Amino acid sequence: MRPTSKLRHSSAFTAKLFPFCRYQRPSQPPAKYVPIMALLATATLLPIHAQAALPKAIEAALSRADLTEADISIIVTPVGDKNASHLPAPIQVIDSSTHRSSKPALQTKPTANINADITSNSQKATQNNNDKTNNNHVRQQSTLITIEQRTIEKHEKKLHAYTDDPYTYQSLESIPTILGDKAKTAIINTNANNDKTDDISTDNPSIKISFSPLLNHQADIARTPASTMKLVPSFIALDTLGADFVWHTRVYHTGLVIGDRLHGDLIIQGSGDPKMTHERLKQLLYKIQSSGIHHIDGDIIIDSGVFKNVSKDPAAFDNSPLRPYNASPDGFLVNFSTIGIKSYPLNDDQANLTYTPKLANYDLPSIINTRSAACGQARYSLAPEWQTKQLVLNTQLPNSCQEHAFYVAYPDAKDFAARVIAAKWQELGNTLSGSVITQEAPYITTKSTKSTHGLAALPVSPLPIVSYPSLNLTQQIYDINHFSNNVMTEQVALSIGVYDKVDNKTLDKAINGSHSLYQFGTPTATSYPVALHTINQWWQTNLSTPPPHLTNGSGLCRDCTITAANLSELLTYAYSHPSFNAYVNSLGIAGVSGTITAHSERLPESAAIGRAWIKTGTLNNVTSMAGYVKGLSGQDYVVVGLINSEQAHNAYTARPVLDAMLDWTAQH
């Protein structure tokens, strides 16, 4: 269902009153109603109506971008209690030339701060050892992290000098962020009573105060969101699967293992793992080798049937099939179907090229001539062309590239996975007499087409010889939202609603009978219609606004729409969720990290620097931001801004408008 332009909203007073009615219990002693009534009185004294006109700073930014008020939807809503914030610690960015903060860093309750000077080699911030943990929330008392502006600039300059695709590079190679792991998970707790734990719990819900929006401008108009759409499947996955959810890639075999030789086929059952990088695939194959199999007299069968008919034409969206953001999802996705090409100067006229991962039975040129030119994207610097048996580079490499990493998507996810597995299996010193075959049909239903005899005809092993867990969902959505990884988002969106636990009776039947767990432990296969229907159902069950219209999960679409009110309601709902810590820490930090790092370059004096956790979205004619801002007063806010306009063809000219929205919000 597409969002309508008119939404059914209750009055502001009803919105404030509803949470109290919901959580009151007739059995409560009268004395316990006193704080409730006090809170109700406080809520009713708050401004009932949002600001009617856009703030002057946003109007001025619209004018500079040649945009009008009709081009933008904005909603800014206070959320939570300023004395019990759920947001991470603010980051204080200081100007090293003056040794002063580039913006105010006010806190509502000044206490001893933990200052972490984070160096250019991404040294981890020192953290308070007395964290209180409950329901996946880690809270700290008024922690303040400090980082120099020049450290951020140096980090960004180094990334962009090394590769034309820094987000793919950081995601594929798991490059540490500038803040380090502990700084990412710092959550402040400004409650005056240090002996009480204010972690969110679904078992004992606390009273929630619903605020009217501080700013509400055309929030009910459906617009194209670009990558801010990623906020939808990433949170719904946290809610339905859990922050600690992992995908299990299981390995079975037919036939019999004698010595270190398998007389039969090896079956790799894909699970939809979003981040099976080449290094993790190598670990999986090593575990197979460690189980005792070094030689396979048969085939390696990749069963990717957990996802059905999800492949797409990588050139369909913007005619850029080589860009990793256009890669197709797959039930057994390897390395985002992307190869890294690294150049090294060889002499004045040539450069050496290396490839990660390597592809079996495929020619990859190792030497390229150079030319005098500026280094750019792979399609300009290399002009690669994937042919049937070889990669052809149709231009000379710019000599200014020097040591540089390019990332190029392979057009076929299944063929890519097969070639990488064959190459890595051989690299480990193993042998394979047959081929690597990828298919969406289970081995059980296709074995009749294979001519097997002798030991190889024995059935599939009852239990997997290897069960390889993925990174957990918290780690996966960090990449999705911090680096705006499209294909990982699609993997997660397709996984929603697929995974149900195999009951004990099924396990007993598989283990004690003549059947294999491979036959019974397979999750129900899914497709885009099924996955998107599941997301739609979740929305209708948990939220009140009409569901957004999704055609995929990543926002790489023109026909998908959402309203600012949709995103605001989702973000508000997430704020009080047990997995909020995982969700908010997956977002970029304004002026510091992720896709919102450049906020401080565009608006150096912004009060939002280090105080806003934001997902951005960018397409031609589309610019968007959504997430959370901690105001200087200590109040937390949900912010959403969506711009759709032909005048915003270059999204970067429109982005300062949303920068102004963040700055304005942070000043409150």
C-alpha cells in the first residue's frame, strides 16, 4: 500500500494521554498515581502545535539551493526524558588550531567526563569500567568523547586517496572506524540516582510521554527516500530476529569419507548471510578441511535456494553495472559479488594489478599500461569489461593512481561464488575432481539428475559436518547504515520472517531416522513479494501510520515511497526498544563518521557536530536524512528530512538544507 497524503492522527492531547491510560493498572495504590498526574500536567503544558513556518536558517538554505518549501518534508519531534537519554555519548570535536571546541558541548548534569583523545590510527577510546548492561543496553554516566577535527580530516583524506569507493572498502575489509569499537557503544545515563537502572524493558514498560512535533512541515507527503529507507528493514530485523541473530551456513556431504578423501559431493547450504566476505569464506573452507576432507571425488554443490528469483539486471537502475551498490542479493552471497583490484606502480609506463579474491578459470590481467591523467572511478581509470572467460581493461591506468584500490561488481552472483570457492579450495592445497555448481533447488530434489554409483550414491549426511555462523545482526546493520550497503540490506530484508526454529520433534526425526537435517532444517524459501509483505504486516501490526511502499529494502529505487511521518514514527518506536543500542550505533555521527561525516565541512559551526546520529540518502533529485539529535538542552529529538525535486538533480547542492535542519534541532 502506498502512503496516502492524509494520515489519521489523534489530537496532540490524546497523544499525550494515551500512554498513561495504557499503562495504568486499577490495582495500583492511589499514592502511585501522584507522579503519573504530575507527568500528565507537565505534558499538557508543552506546546501542542508544531512551529508553523520553517525556521529562517532552513528557509535561507532552501533559497541558496534554489529549492522551495514545496520540495521538502521535515518533522522534528522530542522523544524521551532529557534526564534519562537513550542516545550515545555526544562526541566533542575540537579545533586543534585553537584547542577549543568547534561547537558547544553542554551537558544537563555536569559530572566527571572520560575524555578520549582518538589518534589517526583509530586508537580505541577509554571507557568507564562500571557499565550497567541490561537488554542489550550499555549505559555510561555522562561520558564525553573528544576528537580533533584534523584527525577526522586526515582519516577521510587517507580513505579517499586509497580508494574511489571508501564505503565498500571499509565494509568488505572490516576497517576499524575512527572511534574504535568501545566508543561506538557508549550510552550515557544522566539519571541523578546512580543506583537505579533505567534500561528499557518490554517486560516492565515505563510511562512514555508523547510530545507534539517541534517542527512539522508536509510530513504526510509520500516521497522517494533513497537510502534512508534502510532504516525500515534494519530495525524490523532487530525486532523480529533479535540483535544477536546469526545466519548459519551448513555443510553436508553425500557418499563416504575415507581417509582425507570424500567419495561423493560436498553440499554448501546458503543461509542468506549478508557478509560472507572472501576471508570468512576461506575460514568456512578451512573448517571443512579441518573436518578431515582434503580431496573431493565429486562436485561442490552450492544450494542458494533460501532466496528465490532475486537476481536483477545490475545495469537496470542507473546503467552502472560495475558499481558494487548495484550487486544482486543471493542465498549464498560471496564478497558482495565484488572483486578488489589494487594497482602498484611498476615503472614509468606500467603498473602491476592484483585481485582479491581470485577467480578460478578466469583470466585477470596483471599488467596495465599507464597514462598521464587524474585517478578516478574504476569505469574511468580501468574501463573494465567482464567477458566469458576474461576481464578486459579498455583503457590505460592514470599514473596518478599510484597504489590504489578499485572495487568492481561481477555481473553474476552465482558464477562469482562458484569461481571464488574453486580458487580458495585449491589455495588451501585441496583438490576437486568435479565442478562447483550453484543452484536454487535443494540437492535432495535434483540428485536424481546426477548419475551416481558406488560410495557416491550414499545419501546426504544426517548432520552437517560444519555449521558456520555469520557475524551477528548488530554487526551487520552497522555496515548497512554506517556505510549504506545496499546488497547487505537486501539480504537482511529478504531474511525477515524466514527463520523459524526447527522443533525438537523434527530434530529427533532427522537424527534418529534415516533422514538428514539438510532436508528438515532448511528455512522456508523467500522472495521479494513474500519479504515485502512480511514487512508490510509488521508495520500494520506495530505502527499507526499507513505502511510505506517498498519495492526493495535498500532504497535503490524510484518507485518506492515513504513519508516523513512514517520514518518519524518508526524512529520514535525504536527509541524505546530493547535493541535501540544496536540501532542507533549503526548510524553515522554528524561530522565524525559514516555517510554524514562531511556535515562539518558543509557547516563548520553546526551545533549538531558529534550530537546527531543520522542515516543519509542520495539519488539524483533526492536528498534525505533521518535519525536522532541530542539538543544542547539535553533533550533528544527524532529528525526526518526528505527532499524530492528536479532542482536537486545534484543532491549535494540540496544537502546543506538538511544540514541546517540538524543544526537548528541541536540548538534546542
